[in-house]
Amino acid sequence: MIKFSVHNLKGEKVKDIELSDLVFAASKNDALLHQVYVSQYANRRQVLAHTKDRAERAGSGKKPWRQKGTGRARVGSVRTPIWRKGGVVFGPTKERNFKKDIPKKMNRKAMTIALSGKTRDKEIIIVDSLKVKETKTKLIKQAIDNLKLKGSVLFGFSKEEKRTKRAVNNLPKTDGVDIESLNIFDVLNHKYLILSEEGIKIIENKFIGKE
């Protein structure tokens, strides 16, 4: 078991708690982390670029002129790709699929590796509670200053702490996520991860026994 300090939102140390080795002391595996990160990044990708083929272009389906006898090249439609305003042959389309599937077991293992890396680098901050009396941005900003954090910050909120999530939204380089939705992409894209004692219990219950 790992001993870890617990602070309050004033930056004062409250006590020490023990963290599970299975979740917070996993050995490194950069290849697995990279694979899961890339898959989650790809799954968030939105397909925006789309060019219209000849079936989608506006225009008559009528043959512009007769096949023979005009002296001009034969053509069957004004929507032909070789004409201006015709369809595009090899352009990007919205049917492209960038999604990558990762087995649940690999995803869970990668999550424990990421959390362990944050623990080793002292980039996980555990507080006694993330509940605040008022959901005001200045209270969260003050808490970050009290904990002496410089850099991007990710908060993990339990269901009981969900109200505080609104106070995080307006802060630069600061994001909040439900603890049940904690993922590799968000964890690795932020320098610090702030969790409450309740959030730690939820994470350990989720991952212990599923390795």
C-alpha cells in the first residue's frame, strides 16, 4: 500500500491515507498507454470534410446533346466529374470511419498505468472533499492557488460533488469530469489530477478485482 497525503481546499494537510498498489503502483507500459490514447483520440474525431459525388451534385440528368454528329465529345450528364461543377471522384467523404476498438481489459490496465504514473510524479492531488458551499469559480481558483498548482488541472467529481463541476468550466486550462467517466485522454492531457477521498474509493472499487 502507498501512503499519500490528503489536503483540504485551503491547502492544509489533513491526514494520510493508503492507496492500493494494484491501481496506483502499476508498472510502466508506454506502448499500451499510447495505443489506448490514440484509440480514444480517434474515437473523438469528427468527420467534417465531405465532397459531393455525381449523385449528390445539382443538375439535370438529361444528356446535354446527342451522342453523334455534333463534332463534340460525347457526354452523358452535366454532373460528370470532368465538367466544372460536376461530382468529385476521390475527395473526402463523411462515410469515413476513424473509430478504433480497444478491449475493456486493456483500457482498464492502461488507466491504472496512467494513474500510477501520476502518483509517481506527484501529479495526483487528493483532497478531503470537492464539495463547496457555493458553486463559484473564484472558490475553485482559490483552491488551486492554495494547493500551489501551476499548469493544466483535471478535477474528478463524484455524483455528490457534481454541483462543483459548474464552477470549473470558466477557468482556463481547467476541466472537470465525472469520476465514472475518467479516461486516458483527459488524464494524460492535463498535468494535475485532483480527486477527493470519495473519488479514490470509487476508482479503487472499479479496478480492484478486475485485473
